[in-house]
Amino acid sequence: MPKQNKDKDIYHGFEQGPIRPPSEAHSLLVRVTRNCPWNRCTFCHVYKESRFSVRSESHVIEDIEGIHRHVDTLRGLADESGSILRRDISAAVQDLAPHEQDLFSVALNWYAGGMSSIFLQDANSLIIKPDSLIRILDHLRRRFPWVERITSYARAHTVARISDDHLREMRVAGLNRLHMGLESGADSVLQMVCKGVDKQTQVKAGRKVKKAGIELSEYVMPGLGGKALWREHALETADALNQIDPDFIRLRSLAIPQGIPLAEDQRSGRFVKLGDTDTVREIRLFVATLDGITSMIASDHILNLFAEVEGRLPEAKAGILALLDRFLNLPDEERCRFQVGRRMGLFTRLEDMQRPKRRTKVDAFCTQHGITPDNVDHMIAQMMTRFI
């Protein structure tokens, strides 16, 4: 829980939040806010029981200064190729105070990752005052002028209220990509999961980001409509994205761990989760309905059944649909085998089922745990909660 009131202006050291997009794995994480200002989505397990707060701008600047100080040290230790001897790293660390050692470790990890990108945390950095965010962006650019990308999560509800001028100023200051959780374009689904935004606002926000010249990643959650609303979810989500034309459409299939509100809806029968095969049918309808856009579809998470659902529209559309049809036309036993192998990390592509050693391991796992086409969706649901 962040410090409140009497010591709110005391700097307690460098901070990092709990999550970032997979595409930001090598980014420097700079925490601007703590937790999520909405924090009511029934499908989300992050930030629960945590209070939202905005970090002091001066504290964020201190974080940046600390990283800059240690990056300067690392660059001074590097040879012409950028390599640093392990003994030189150990010598640089040994006289540092414990909190400085932690900060040095963050700088070292970023250095090892190439120092090309920065991600602003936590769930909705754009909720802070625009002038403050612009000053933070300006400072990042001054300290790390070589950085190619500065990105952040943002809520559509927040972005829709930011002026076009401020969004353009953020882009000029260095903010060149936003990750936004569309999840669904269907108002019935958005209301059901307490998303706190409607389709019209999602479209407005996405188009404002594009107008400002900022790259946009929109996240879609296959399965979020459940059995009752799957068709509406697919069609309305595609329609929203057709109006936005984001740079990236990233798929994050629904998983329901214990402890989130949607789990209680599932237990009570108010929400009936789709199995993998029905989710593939939903994704097929969704992709088939995408039209007139040039987005890159990405399926870069183990929660998704297919890593192969990837490519730039419209060229990739036919291939993606053909892949989904291949899976749907498989015998039940083969679909079951692929579902399990994918979540075990042994299969990435359908062709991987032709690898005898991997196939044997999957079959042995299914036999050991009694997994069959009749119960595979239940077993997969349990496996998927490990990846959240």
C-alpha cells in the first residue's frame, strides 16, 4: 500500500509495478502511477485490494536520474562492442548501498536488453495531468536520447477526454505507442464485465490516438462474451476495430482464475465459459468480419491456442481463416492433443503434432491425468490459470 498523507512527499526509492505487455519485455519500466484507477473489471486479477495513487512527478524524475546515473557507469565500463566484463560489474556494485544495488540491477537488465524502449506504468499512466506527463517524457528523452520507443497502458475512458493538442504534444515529447484494452466492442459484454466504458467511447479514443500519430495496440479478449454473447462479442468487436484501424490487434484469450468476480459468476451459472473449439469458432467469425483495415494481428501469449494467428491485414486474413478451419476440421482426439500440447509448451504450430517425441510426451500426459475430448476444456481451464 503506498504511503499516504504526512509522508507522501518523501521519496522511498525506485519503484516498479507488477505487469507490462509481453512486447515490453526488454523495456525500462518507469512507474508513473500505482495500480488501476478503475479496478472493477470482473475478468481482471491484477491490482485487486490495492489503492490507486499518482506518484509525485519529482519522484519519477528521481527514478529516471538514478537509472541515468547507473547507465552512464555501465557505458563507461563497456568496450567498443558494448560488452562489459563480469569482474567490472562486480567491482561497480560492491560499494553501493543496498537500494543502489537494486537500482543498478534494473539499469543493468535494461542495458543487456539493448536500452531501446521504455514503458510507463501502471494501468493508466495518461490519467495524470497532461503537462506533468509531457515533462516526464521530455526528461526521459533528455536523459536517454537514443531510445526508439516510449509506451504506456491507457484506458479509453481517459484518452477520450484528453484534448487532441495534448495528445499531439505527448507524441512530440516521445510517447509513440499506447496499449489499450478494448477487450470487446459489444456494449452488452462491456456492461456485463464492468469495463466502465462503451463501444462509442472506445472507438472515439482509438481514433484520437491514431489522429495524434501515436501507434495503437488494441487488446481483444476471445471468450469474454461466454456462451450467451459470443456471436455479438465477435461481430461488435470487429466492427469497433474496423472503425479504429489500430496498428496492432493483440489477442488475449479469457482465463478465469479463482478470486476474481467473474469466477463467482461462473460458479453461479451467470457466466458459461466457452471451450477451446467454440472460442476458435468465435475468433474465426471475428477475423472474417475485420474489413478495410491494415492492422497487424498478434497472438503473442500462451493463453492463446494459436501463436500462428498472426500477420498484417488484409493479406494475412485468408491464411488465418484457413488455419482455424484446419483445426476445426480435425478429429476430436487430434484437437484434444493439440490443446494439451500447446498449453504444455510442446506445440506452437499444428505441424508440431507430427513430431514423434513431442506427441508421445503429450499422449503420456493425457493418459496420466485422464484427459479426453470429453473433459479437455475443464482440464485446460485449470492449466491456463498458471499462465496469468
